[in-house]
Amino acid sequence: MEGECKVLLDATATTEARKQTTQKVKPSSKLTTALLAFTLCLAAAAAAVLVFNRHAKGPGQDEDSFDLHHTLRQISNVRAAIHLQGEYNPAMTTSVEWKNEVDQSYSQGGLELDNNEIVIPRNGLYFIYSQASFRVSCSNSDTDDTTSKPMVHLSHTVKRWSSTYGNDDTKKSYETILHSVRTACQKTASNDPDQEGNWFSAVYMGAVFNLSKGDRLKTVMEEKMLPYLEDEQGKTFFGVFAL
């Protein structure tokens, strides 16, 4: 009898211990399960955000590569252009001297000024333009002054050298691609002797041409008219830009 009671007491003690263990474990297990579920929700949300961003930027692109490609695209889209300002140089007898990087003149995209000529960097369509402004005087005097005659004709020319012409590079043969002649003035009268017959005239021309890499462009003007060139800003210029 005493043995049976001892067995019953041991069994009862074991059962009570199991209950206490179960009671202690249950809250901990529930907390662990809740934390696991919360972690899975965060992971799912993060995955959704990544998928959305990738879809917005395009497959296989991250933010850095996207910005890099955009910058390179902008650089490649810079069009070749050059704008030169003309100044009278007594040492030059066939044209004005063209200046780059002064006042409003500039160059970009490979077009450059070399030996007073514009050099074309690559094949393509280009718009070529130029203007020469002169100050002449049309008076009633009978002097032999070139700029004091009843009628004065101004001319302005742009010439092109190209290897496509089949010319020898050492000969530098040029062909006229733009040419303009304009009557500058006629006899006039004024109450102010200092202003009598003064006439300001500009010769402008421009057109589109299919040019080749290495082509060279230069201007030609009459030597007798060069001293009367108006070389103030915006009056005499020469330029090219790619289309």
C-alpha cells in the first residue's frame, strides 16, 4: 500500500511539472510565432517595393546606371557648331581675320578654327552662314576714292576645299559654294557735311550643304573693301552648325 501511494505521488508530481512547463512555454511560443509572421510581412513588403522600382526604371537598371546612361546620352546629343567674329587685319589681303572665343563667338562638337578656316569634324549636313558689313560713302565728289563713287558693289564669298573633289591636298584647290554681290549705295545729299553720303551695308548669305570629314571652309572678300569693314560685335561673322 505504501508503495502504491509513492507511485501515485510521483505520477502526480510529474503531471504538475508538465502543466507548469506547458504554461510557461505557450506564451513564449505565441510570441515567437507573432514575430515570425511580422518578419515575413516585412520581407514581402520589401520585395514588393523592389519589384515596383525595377519596373519603373526598366529591367536590369539601377539608379546609378540609369543616371550614367542619361548623362552619356546628353553628351552625345551636343551638336557641332561654331560662330566666329571678324576683325580687319591689314596683314591679310583676301579676307578678314576670324576670331574664336571672343565676345559671342564659340565652338563645340568638334568644329574648329584652323589657319583662318573652319574644319569639318565628320560627314553630315551643315548650315553655313556668313555676313560682312561695310562702311562706304557715296558723295557728289569727283574723287577717285573707291568708297566715294555713285555706285559701289560689295562681294562676299565662301569657298570649300574637300578631298571629295579629287584635288591634290598640296594644291589646296577651293570651289565657291556661297557668293553674294550687293550694290552698296547711290548718290545722296545731307545738310551735315560729315554725314553726307555715308552708307552702311551688310552682305549676308547662308545655305545647307552636305560636307565631308576634313573639309575646310574659308571666306574671300575684295582687298580694296577690307579697310572699310565694320568689325563691331554682331556686324561681321562666320559660322557653321550641324543639322
